Amino acid sequence: MQALLHIGRRAGQIAITVLLVAVLTFALMRLLPGDPAVVLLGDRATEATIAQLHRQMGLDQPILVQFWRYLTHLATLQLGDSLTMRIPVASLLAERLPVTLGLTGYALVLALLMAVPLSLIAALRQGSAVDALIQIASQIGLSTPVFYLGLLLLITFAANLHWFPVGGISDGLLANIRALFLPAFTLALSLAALLMRNLRASLIEVLQAEFVAFARAKGLPRSLLLFRHVLRNALVSTLTLLGIRISGLIGGAVITETVFAIPGVGRLMIDSIFARDYAVVQGALLVIAVMVSLVFLITDALGAMLDPWVDA
């Protein structure tokens, strides 16, 4: 019951957060320099065509009227039409969102596959050369910028060695796994490095706990002790950190999709910002906010399952 109340309270906080993001997105888009009608029509646009586009975009109305219309459309999930591509924003996001979700999920799996076993090895061999090597590797991963790492991997393994495609996505699951490996690895490296450091510290702390010594004295098998008791207790704090960092993972997808020319929500948002396509930018930011909020809710739920004494 405590866990359910905790999750319900988090869900209410997430709803308020998404609403605030919607309001801030509307305000920030209006603060961008330049007239979106002039950007879309070009320097040769006449005053009549600019005024016509202003009416079409609703920019000729007072700001409060624009804001109210924006909120009412948002309440009915009407995100409007893209001015540059002439298609509904919802359809555009539905087409691009699976690519971003696939890339983010792929990166998360790679990060966990690197972080969990390496953290366990480092904790069990604390103070050894292997432990020092793993910590050095994690420090390199934390200190390397995402855009620099992406360009380095792109030049080395795609342009020079031709092991992976230079960019874009392919048809079919296996082809996409290969095509998205470099951008996913680019995103995963910094996340895996951070998780390794946190999980290693948590594992060392749990290994020194009294209940672990008691379990060893009872003759509990080593594998059962490590995975059922030590790793489960150490994952509670790491899971919270993971939920926070996944938001950074989604944000990093914006840069990675641009570097690797991946047609996801992040690249769509960057292109729409330069084109002053208000409807697409607002829709993309809301989708990203909802994705991050859902990640927080899921990690809270998993944390409540691992720790039944979670504070409600």
C-alpha cells in the first residue's frame, strides 16, 4: 500500500511537470529572435504574404489568445500541422518516435551489459589492478563529450573501416541493430561509466554489511548470495540514478541523431528549431517530457518493488 501511494503521488507530480513544460515551451518559442513567417517565406516575401502566413499561424492574435488556443488544442491532443512539411505533427512524431525509443532502449541495454558485470568484478576485486583498470575506463567514459565520441567512432569504424553504416537506419531488425550500434554505444558509454562507479560503491558497502557475513556463515552459495542479496540491495540507489540519467540519455539522443543522421525526434526538433516550425518543436518537446516523466515513474515503481520501505 505504501508503494502504491508513493507511485500515485509521483504520477501527480509528473502531470504537473508536463503541464509546466508545455507552458515553458510556448513561452520560449515566442522568445526566439526573428519572424517565423520571414524565415519560412524567405527574404523576397511581401508584406501581404507575411501577413497571410501570420493569420494562418495565428500570430496576428494577442499572445493570451494564442496561449489559450494552444492549451485547448493540447488538451484534445491536437498538435497542429507542420508548416514546413505540411503534415500533421502527431503523424510526424508517430513516425519518428519509434526510432528514438529504439536508439535509447538499445543504448540502455548496452550500458547495463557493460556496467553490471564490470561493477561486480571491480567490487569483488577491490584494490586490485583489474579494479583500477575498470575505474580508469569509467573515468574516460565520463570525461569524453558525446559529440566528440560520436564523431570519433563515426570516422574510425564507419568511414575508415566500413564496419558499420555511416548514418541513417535500415530495413529489418538485424540491419537496424547493426546500423544503430555506433550511436547507441556513443550514448551508452557515459551512462555505463556513471553506473559503474555508483554500483561499485554500493556493492562494496553491501558486501561489508552484517547480513552478508551472516549469510556466508550459514553456508549460502556464493552465486545466490551475490545475485539475490548483494546485487539486489545495491541496485536500489543505482536504479534511482539510472532514472535520472535516462533523461540525459534521451537528451543526448538529440546530439547523436544529428551526428549520425538518424531520423528520430531529436533531429526533427533541431531541424524544426532552425525552421521556426513552432508546432513541431512544441510537440517534440512535449513528447520528450512525457518520455522522461514515464521513465521516472517506472524507476520509482521498480524502486518501490526492490525496497518495500520506500518513503511515501
